[in-house]
Amino acid sequence: MLASLHVLGYRVEWRVINAAKYGFPQRRRRVFIVGQLSDGTPDINIDKFTARETIFKEGVLAKALPIKPLTGTCPFDLESGFQLCEGPAGKADLKTVAEISTYLSQISEVFGSDSKKSRFCNAGVMIDGLVFTVDVEPVDIKENEKRVLRDVVEEAKKYRSKQGLNDEPFYLDPSNPKEEEKWRELKGAKKIPRTNRASGFKYNYTEGKMDFPDSMKKPSRTILTGEGGSTPSRFKHVIEDSDGKRRLTPEELEILNGFLPGHTKLPDDHPVITDGKRAFLMGNALVVGVVEKIGAELKNRMKVPKNKKATAEKPSPPKKRKELVATTAD
């Protein structure tokens, strides 16, 4: 990915960001990448900063989501960096499609093949084809800036009550002890002997214990696409309130990603979208508050030159309602 962006002339920042570390109510770790063209970018200052300055202070990600060096780690060299592969380091050396294809193929086949540990840390920047990377952690935030699962449940409860929605379908059946037993079994620790069919190699498949029910005092686990449906699962959330144990509602999943409750519900005159499908959509989503912070910093940098007037393209007309079709997947 870095090599392809390098060929296109981009200076690139990246970071592995856990949304919960910035106060959001879901522990969701995703890689965020910001690329800026050295030529023609509104940000005229990007070429002035070193890799260290970009990563820790002046970069888009550094401004949007402040960090500090990870305590007790030894970072890679932030002064000289390393190339993605032997060969051309500058994009000017790649003049034909064949040269570019060879360059990208070489990286795919060779990079990291002689190392047991990845050269990439959880943050970094690529400048003129050279990679600089280091392990970092978010700066500390105040306790009152942190949201947890309980906050989300309370917000969704108010919305569902106002809408007259029934939570009963989400509760585990208290008259069926085998159902809860299955949930506990799936979420419990296990060590299962297995044998690789192809090689005959024997090994132990292990899983750690998971909270059952999920703690309401900390951010939720990562929402997955299989969150919906009533079938017991290791990865689905189960919480406990005054009425018993239950799965999360679509609105709770929406709020965990930063959407307004009801975001995935279609209007009444549309085909029905199931709760399972709504959960699937949230499993594929991002914590939009993280994206919003990055977008706000990008907006700050996109200043219009004084000798030019700002223009805006005419937005495309919205699709007609009949073009939006929901599936019946649950």
C-alpha cells in the first residue's frame, strides 16, 4: 500500500488507532492512512517537517489525535528510515508501467521475508519513499471525556422508549437453561487438541475467557458483522439489566459507532430491513468520531488562496426511494 502511494507521489502518515483510547465507547482498532501530494496540496508546510515532527506534532494525525512515545519501547531510527525494497527510492526513477509493476511485485514478494518481526510499528510516515516508524500511545484524557457501554445503553433506552420499541426479542430465554449454558461455553476458556489435515501436525487450539455478561463499566468489545441474530456466539455482546440478560439492540450498535440511534432503520414505506442486517452494517462500519477528528484537521489545512474564490461542486441528486433495496438476511 505504501509503495503504491509512493509511486503516485504521496507523502503518507499512518496510525493504528483504538477508538476507546480517545474516549469513544467501543474498543475498535483500525489503521488510518492520510496521504498528501507534495505538489499542489493546500498544505504548503508539509515538506518542512521531519519524520519525527510529523508523527508526534505537526502531522494531520498528530493534530487530530495527539500521541506520545510508547513507554519502555525502543523505536526504530526516526532519522534515516528504511526503503521498502532495494532499488529506486524516488518516484522519478519509475518511468514506465513495467518498471512500476516490477517495483510493486518485488515489494510484495520480498519485503519482510528475512525477518521474524514486522518492521512496522503502530505509527509512521513515508517521505519520498523512505519509511519512518515508531510505537506510540494516545495522550491521557480526562475521565469525564470517556464513554463506556453503560452510557450507550442508557441513551439507546431513551430512544427506544420514545419510539415504543419492544426489547423482549433481544433477551435470552430464562426458561431455557441450555441456552445460557451454550453462551457460557462459547465465551469460556478452552484448549482443544487438533490435527492439521494436510500435514498431520498436532497442536492445541486455545481461546481465552471472555466476560459473560459484558462489563457495562468499560467500552464495548469490537462490533463484528455477525453481531445480529439470536444464535449463541462467542463474539456477540450480552449485557445484563434489571430484566435479565440480552443481546444489544440495533440502536446500541449504532451509538457505539457514533451514529444517531435509528441511523440504519429504513422508512416505513421501504422494504423491511432486519435487525440482523442492521447489526451487519454496524459490524462493517467505523467509529465515525475518529474520522470526524481527522476530517476536521484536514479542513483546517485546506485554505483557499486569497487570489482564488472558493467553489463547490453541485451535489449529485439523491437516489429515489425505490432504488434502495434491503435484503432479507438476518
